[in-house]
Amino acid sequence: MKNNTVKFIDLFAGLGGIRLGFENAFKSLNYNTECVMTSEIKPYAIDTLVNNFEHKYIVGDIFDVKNNQIPDFDFLLGGFPCQPFSSSGKRQGFVDTRGTLFFEIERILSEKKPYGFILENVEGLVKHDLEFKTDKIGKTLTTILDKLKNELNYNVSWKVFDSLDFGLPQSRKRIFIVGTKNKDIDLNGNEPFHKTLDSIFENGLDTIKSDFVDKILANFDLTDLYGKSIKDKRGGDNNIHSWDIGAKGFVSDDQILLLNKIFKERRRKQWAIEIGIDWMDGMPLTLKQINTFMDITENELLEMLEDLTKKGYLKFEFPKKLVKEQMLNGVKTFRIYDESKPKGYNIVAGKLSFEINKILNPKDIAPTLVATDVSRLAVPDGNGLRKLTIREGLRLFGYPEWYNINCKESDAFDLLGNTVAVPVVEFVAEKIAKSFIDYNSNHSICNEMPVCSL
């Protein structure tokens, strides 16, 4: 460190949220920061980074960057890709190629030997690949910690934080792993405070004019929609099904009753026994099976079922049997259609096909935002519904008002769904910054002391 300037590299940079929190923390302690290398592969992320930060050196895929191409630095920042450990991904961990990106971090730390690092990932990393159910952490995190502690000789601390406790109206749980050359970092001490969504919402914006939204508002009062999800999956009282609003075409009261009964009955284990398959949540039921719980003639029932299938509320399909396949790393299980069994009627389940999948409640918080869902969140505004704006998305993660995303909306929401909560990073970074400052102060004193001669 020279002239109170801390140098760092920012890997898998995304929107630069870790960098922003890191810089804010050091600035609050009257220290300057200098990003000596940024690594990012998405072109629209790079454009956004260039528009919001100063950069001296931007590289693409970190796999392609050699050790001698990396400048010296004090800290490594890295929110390495979370899909290998996320509940929304395939959870393959280090079997997945993306999982090996951690080993790029290991390579750089081993070669450059900086003072410290801040790593971020999804909460699912903590218990990924558990050996025993009673274990507190899984084999994946154990491997990461072992590499950092025992092979790279860092003092390592980690903790899961929820952005909700840092004044952001979104519950987003993420693990932060920090390391330094001289001491363990105490990551406790944050005093939680909470806000609701109305603290970040804009008002008086244009609302959505579409057939889908018209159908929602024709069937529900606006305030009754607060917090509701729209999906043809289970969700209790907070869920609206497509047939409740006639999203795919007109549905009679009798057809709604039929769909609700099929939706419930297709989970019963007696049907799996009768069909001759292993139980699953959502089995297709035959005309004969459905007729046992509908008090109408078979012809009337068939007519309703065919109409609902034509409109897309139901599908006519074979049941799926469970298949187990022995793999090198264990047994893989999956489902395939069993064409030896009779076809049946099943709910066309899903949510992403709908223009809106959740309506936010201004007096509540947002769910954890993920890239595939952000653009399908609706906000009550005036007498209508509108999409969550990019500015509101930035506020949900604690980005300052000067920060702008100028790419197309779908790319912006992709970046937002993968970014970090800036205030959480600030808290973590301030902890490690104080340790770094003490470390350098002590080393400065030692370097100025005269060498004693005997």
C-alpha cells in the first residue's frame, strides 16, 4: 500500500457491487482504492462497469489470464458464479465446470499472495454435498476452506448474511468468506434494521396495458392482489392459478372446480399404486380415475377435459416412471415417460410463461430476486400494475442513485438477478479494512525501528 491507496482486483465483477461496497468501506476510513484489474465475460456487464467506474485494466474470462498478466494487489474480490451450488441451478458443485472457477481464485491467491480477499456466494454453498445430515457444512465448503486455510495459509472467517437486516426490503441470504494474512475477522456486530418496499418504489409511472393484466384486474381488487403469486403450482392462499383469471381462455365454474380437484388429487399416493409407478407430486390421471371424484356423466367430463386440454390448462400425457442409474459419483435418479401405462390428464404447471408471476406488496418485502424472475414482478401503481423498474431494482440491492444501467431491460434484469447487496459488502469490507490498516501500521513501525547490533 502506497499513499494510503489500497489496490484490488475484481473477479466475476457483474455490476461491480462488491467493488462498490469495498470502496465505500475504505473511503469511510479515509483510504483511497485502486482497481488494478477487472474480470467479466458478459459484454453488457462490461459496458455497465465502464459507464460507472474508472478502469485501468479489463480482462475477459479469468481462465485465459496468466499469472504474469495480473498486477500486484492487496485484495481479491470475487462473487464466483453461484449456479453450481444454488437451489435454482443443478447443484453439481465442483463436478460442474463453473464450480472450478473457485480454483482460479486459488491459483491467483497462491501466486500473488495478497493480504486478503472477500468471496461471496449463495447460501446453498454452506450445505452443498453434505456427507451426513447432521453436518453443519457440506464437502464443497469444507474443500474451499481447507484450500484457503491449510494450503494458502490465510486466516479465514465466513458467515451467511441476509440483506433484509441491512435496510433493504428484500430477503437475500448470501455467504461471505473473508481471509487475511494476520488474523481472523469477526463478522458479527451488525445491528439489524428493516424497511418495506414502499421505501424504494417510484410512483405515477405508466402501467401495463395488456389482456393478461386486464383479466387479473377484472377478477380481483388491486389491494387483494398484494403479495399474490400467479402460477399453476401449489402456493396456498397467496397463489392465483391461470384458470382463476381465464388467462388461457374462458373457464366455466364447473371447469374451475374440475381443475382444482385434479390439482389436489394428482398428489395422492393411491393413484401411483393404481397406475403402477413410484409416487410423484403431480401425476396424470385417467378419465376413469377423475370420474371417481367428479359427480357428472363420463361424457360431460370428457367434454370438459378435452376443452381444457385444447385451451392449454391440461395436457394429455403418459405417467412418468422413476429411473435409477449408477454413476461414478453415486446414483442418479430421473423420470421418463412410461408408454406402457395409460395416458391421463395433468395440469400444465409453471409460472415463467406468464407475463407476471408475482405482485409485490408495498408494505412487505420482495422475495430473493433471481435473474429469471425479476422482469416478471409487478408493482401496484395508482389503479394498475406495472413492471419493477431498473432503478427500483438497483435500490433493492442498495446501489446509489448515481449508478445507471443503460443496456436493454432483459440484460439489466439479468445483471440485477446476479448481483450483491452493497450494504452487506460495506459491513464486511469495513471489518477487513480495519484489520488491514492495523496490519500495515504495525509493519510500518517495525520497518522504521533501527536494527540492533551486538
